[in-house]
Amino acid sequence: MITIGEVNELRSQVDAWRRGGNVAFVPTMGNLHDGHLQLVRHAQSIADRVVVSIFVNPTQFGPNEDYASYPRTLAEDTQALAEADADLLFTPAVEAMYPPDLAEAPYVEVPGLGDILCGAFRPGHFSGVATVVAKLFSLVQPDIAVFGEKDYQQLIVIRRMTRALCLPVEIEGMATVREASGLAISSRNRYLDAAQRETAAIL
């Protein structure tokens, strides 16, 4: 597996691969679990090459959310992806995704869908999601992108954004991967104590 942090190097490698086959993309924020790895395995089944990104996106976190403490486990994630035979891991710096001299840069809004349900309680969250995914699609230029249905509103927002912006990316949704209790596997499950995990499984 190749690990790349620079945009130009990423584009060069993916361009070479696309001349000989198709490329699937799995964007993540890292702290990978089996749900993520299932997305990678599915991507491998539908594409010749698989690119995975790890980027903790600051614009989808609210002012009182856990951006600073969000688990960053790059070494373990890299090993897991190598063992899963991913072809490329893209690890951009924040400055590459959000150039500091472009403070007034445009953001992507998905009206209606981004403002209801989870979006009603996290203002700006889905704008941050749509913006970073649009940027990643522009950089990676995949043929297919794979997302879990666990974050179903996110999946629908991304599908709407991709179609509205005429991006040539097929969006593939994959069924939620669950623990034995039925609880959806999530990086943030670590915030739950035993009683909360039991309640969450019931929900």
C-alpha cells in the first residue's frame, strides 16, 4: 500500500491507475473499525484500485464538539489498511484541504436535507461534510465512492450534492455493520459507558 500526503503525488498516481481500470474511494476520518474495513472490502469487489483517505475534517465539527479530542490513530489505521490490501492511503494536511490564504473560500450547502434531523442540532455540520467530500472527489477523482448507511443522512446529502454539482462519481451505499448487540459500530462508541451501550443497542 502506498501512503501519500501531497496532492500532486496523489493525482499523478491515481491518473496512472485510471488509464488501466477504475478507482473506488473510501473517505474516512480514521480511528478505523470493522465497519470501515468492510467498506474497503466492498470497494475492492467493485473496482480495480481502492483509495482510502484519513482526514479529520474541522469544518464538520461545531464549536463545542470533539474535534480536538477526536481519536487519531494513524499508525494503527495504516497497518489495518495495509493488511486489508488497500492500494493507497491519502493523508492530507488541514492546510492542503483549506488553504489559510483562502479564508473566504466558498462552501457547499445542501438546502433542506442538511438542515433537518441531525442537521437541526448540528448547524453547519452537513455543509462541512459536503464541502470536504466535494474537495476529496476533486482531488482523488474516483469512479466510485463507498459510504456506510450508518450515517444515512450523510449518505443522502452526499448523493444530492454529487448529482447537483454534476460530479462524475457513482455513490455506493453499504449496509450498516453492527456489534453482536445490534449497536452500529462507530468510532464514538468509546464515549459510552456500559449502561449507555445497553440503551443504545435497544434504540
